[in-house]
Amino acid sequence: MVNIRCEDYGFDCDYSLDGDVDSVVYGYQSHMTDEHGIDYSSETLCKTVMKKLPKQVHTNI
């Protein structure tokens, strides 16, 4: 399980999402496009989300 919050990346926004990597990437990508007008690739967001996971989890994905 991972969490992502807009305010962690400098946005004045209270959006927060918890879930598995795929659902968080998809949800955050949709939010960024719809609410902030920024179109991040899923690869970029996946790297961002993966940085939030503990190192030992990376080997299990």
C-alpha cells in the first residue's frame, strides 16, 4: 500500500490517495490532468510512487 498527496509535491491541494501502486498511479494521473492541467506519463508517476515504497517491497513487485 502506498499514499500520494499533492501537497508533498508543492501543490496547494488537499488531494490524497491510498492504495496499490497501479490504482494510485492511475488516480493521481487523472487528478493531475483534471485538476492541475498537468499531463504526467504513467511511467513518470510510477517512478514517483515507487520511491515512496520501502526498499524491500521493490523486489517483490
